[in-house]
Amino acid sequence: MDQKFTSNEEPLSDLLRKAAAGLLQLPDFQRGWVWDDAHIASLLASISHSYPIGAVMTLRTGNPEVKFRPRLIEGVSLDRPQEPEFMLLDGQQRMTSLYLALHSSDPVPTRDSRGRDTLRHYYANIDACIDPFADREDDGIVSVPEDRRITSDFGRQVELDLSTREAEIAAGHFPLDIVLDGSETMDWQMAFLSDGPGEYEERMDKWKRFAEAVVKPFTSYHVPAIELAKTTPKEAVCQVFEKVNTGGVSLTVFELLTATFAADNFNLRDDWNTRKSKFDDHPVLARFEATDFLQIVTLLATFDARGSHVAGGHESDRAPAVSCKRKDVLRLTLADYQKWADVAMNATLRAVPFLHSEHIFAAWDLPYTTQLVPLSSILAVLGPEAEGLGLAQRLRQWYWCGVFGEMYGAAAETRFANDLQDVVEWTRHSGPTPRTIAASQFQATRLLTLRTRNSAAYKGLYALQMQRGGRDFRTGKHIDVHAYFDDNIDIHHIFPKKWCADNGIDSGVADSVVNKTAIDARTNKIIGGDAPSRYLARLQESDAIDPAELDAIVESHGIGPLTLRRDDFAAFFNQRFEHLVAQIEEAMGKPANRSAEGDESPFVPDDDRLG
């Protein structure tokens, strides 16, 4: 097996020289440099003591499959672009801090203890550094402003002046930005020995002790370095990066592909933002993310590759897999992305009318955002065929089996790939029942635990109530996309919470989806906390609704109007429980799981109690 990495120690001075020459650069997905003044001073103090500061990890470049767009370490400036020999994967904050403080003569752009931007230079206080009782971090390493002067009394009193070499020598403060430059350090040493304070012998002794205590540790410092081999695959690079770089950004496949495509002068982020502006026109896609989109593109690219392989007469068991796992997304080429991105976008936009037809209008009511990935992929492959009644009914059955079977709550990339292949084969060629449909099950007792929008099945039932013709209690209007937004439709209790509490109804039962339906905000205010018999009478009177018409409106929600007019919670709950189970069974095209007695409702049919 090939060695995937080597481990050794590299002189700090060599690492910084490589950075200055552009031979060591950052992959463009790395975040910006963020260390503050105190962190930098502490890092310098640690090196002056020859304390370990942790390892760095680099990747040797040259693998055409791992092409990240590089960027120079902050502070580095080159006259002409330079291809790096190494990418710095771990150690960015430390190496950038050290480059700016030790290798650049410019002030270090950092932040003070209050988070304010500041420019600083770093010095070693010679007397403090050779004092065995002084604290190197607090007293030995000194940070000064851009003009190299520390003042008080609003600038009127100069506490420390290091603005010239003569002033540095007089104050006994050695500039650390020359410590790795042997020639500059020698010049500073000679000036110190010639013109420093005290007798020559005293100055010579002081310099020897300082050189041993500070200069030598910096010039001889070695950093543990792990070098990943050039042959390391992209997904392994990314996995290693995320495991070791605890201070870096949370790396998504989108960020990685952005860096990869940038190497070919393609700005993936700009491309996504353009597409997202079109998705943002549809509230139901508000939570659709770039990673979801890349999964759709990858599914289509791998589905096409597999189909081409089989069509070419090759054995199907040797064909490339249809997949959108992380490693597959990372292997997406720019050519594949450009071939399938428009197809994926148009299919995702075509998913909107499908969802609207099921009365799912907004992202917060979408049972699973993740199910958009296989849905859009299926629509892309089927094209106009999906609009035919027969195919649309099968697609609808698959969709609701996923929702009520609660199949997409965890990582489901394998299910996405199976869905695309299974549903296309099922709808086009009468293939076997898709695995998602076959595996989905709904327990009737689940209705008793569906109480909030945290559940996909809860949202699904809400949509079904509207899709099956549920009309608003007050206006009598069928709830379409316009009524949904114009009238602020939401899920509300049928028997109000206050009434349930006053009448001894268990709060878990009262808050069940069985006791909820889609009602507009104004109607909900009219309902208040009153008994159904009272608010129905109030609705009849205030909006001049014929009692028979109001009963028909109530029935459109699967509610027995007589149970409301009698305030009979038990009869209402039993009847509506059965109605919702039947709706779910129809949507899934298969029976719900029930006990032999079928008495999952907490109220037996002949129970005339209210709770």
C-alpha cells in the first residue's frame, strides 16, 4: 500500500521562506486569518522558550484530481503569480501569525482585547527575556502600535519609543521581524554592542545571554510537519482537513467544489447565487440549499453515466453506481456540473407546482426539504412524462409514502439514489414497487403523538386537509396558494386548548393533530377559547352563514359537525381519528398498521364521556 503521508520536522524559517516565495499557499476554502494581539504575543513567547506549538499539515500539489484554487498567505505579495508546491491544510492561523510577525517588516493587522482593529509590531525586551524570574509572555514579548511608540495621557507622554533603531537600542528592545534574517540581526547586534547602554563588557554579556535565550530558539525552531502525498484523493484530503483543522470553517461540499472549480476560472458561488435568486421567488424553496442542489446534479450525472454504460452493451453489475454521497459530489467535474445544472434547476422549479398541487406552499410546511433532492431528480429524468395522470399518481404515492413513513429524517443519500432509479423504472416500465413505498409504514397510534411541526407526518396531514378540499370555517373558501398567504392560514385547535383544559381532556390528546386543522388567523380569533357549539353559532351569526352550509364546511375537514354542535369531544376524536387514518392510507396506497381490535383512539366508540 502506498504511503499516504510523511512526517518530519521542518525549520520554521524554511516554512516562512516558502510562504514568502508562494511555494506554500492556502486552499481558497480556508477562512481568513483572525488571531488577535494577545494570541500572537503568546505564540511568539512559546517559540522563544522552544515550546511546541503543534504540527502543520501540507498537501503536495500536482494531482490533477485535487485542484484547489490557491491563495497566498496573508501578508505575502508577489510580482507574478506562483503555482504552489504545497497547500497548507492545517496551521493557517499559526503560520500566518508567524509570517506577519517574523518575516514581514509591515505592521501586523490584528485586533486588541476589545476586538478593535489595530496594527502592531512585536519586540523582545532584552532585560526581561534574560531575567529568569520575569514572565516571558507578559514582560518579555512586547507589542507596540504602528508608529512603534507607546504613549499615555492622550499621546502627550511617551512611555516607550522604538521608532528608530537608535531608540530600539537605547530601550533594549529587539525587533522580532528581523530575528530570522541573519544579516539584519548581525547589524542590530553590532549597533547594540557599539551604542547600547552600559559598559561594553556588560552589553556583550547581555547580548550573549539574549542570543542564547531568544535568538537561537527562533532560528533553530523546527515545526512538526505532516505532508500528504500528491496521490491523496480529494475526499480523503477533505476528510483529513475536517478532522484535524478544528479551528477552520465547517467545510461543505459546496465550499470544496467552489475552490476546485475556481482553479478552472469558474465561480460556483456566483453561479449558485444566480440560481438561488430564482428559487427565492418560491416560498416553498426557501430552505433549499446549495448542497441539496449539488446532490441533484450529482444524481443526474451518475444516472446518465450508468445509463450510458449499460446502453453501450456493458454488464450492469459493472456499471458506475448512481449516487450523491459526499465523495461522489466531490468527484463532480466542471463539465458534468455545466451539463446538468440547468436541468437540475428547471426540475427543481417544476417541483414547485407538484408541491402546490399537494397544498404545500411554504418551506416551514414542507415535510422534508431533503425529499426535494430525489423529487427534482425524478422530475428531471421523466421530463414531460411526469405530467401525465398515471405517472403523476404514482409519483404522488411515492412522495406520501416517504412523508408518512418518515423516511428522510436522517442521512438518506442511498435512499435518494434508490428513489431515482426505482421510481423511474416503476413509472416508465412497470418495474417493481420502489423500495421507499415497500418499506414505508404508518402506525395508526402515531396520530396521538403528532403535535408540532417538528414532525414531517404532522406537516403532511396539514397539507392533506387542505388538498382534500378543506374550506375556511368563516369564508367558506377552498384553501389554495392565494388564500394560504392572503388569509394567513395556519394549524389551529378545533376544540380550543382552554376548553379542553377546563373539561379534563388530557393535554397530549388535546394537542394531537387529530384536534387540529387549517384555519385562517381571523377565524381563529373568533373561535377563541369557547366550546365549538358557541363559536359555530357565533360564526353563523357574524358572517350570516346558513347552518347547513357551515356543516358542509366543517365536514370538508373530516369533522362530524354534529359532534361539534354537541361539544362531544370523544365522538369527535374517534370519528376524526378514523378519517385521518383513512386519508393517510389513501395517500400511501397501503393500509396503516393497527391492532387487531383497531381501537388505537383513546376513546372507545360508545364512550359518552368528554375525557
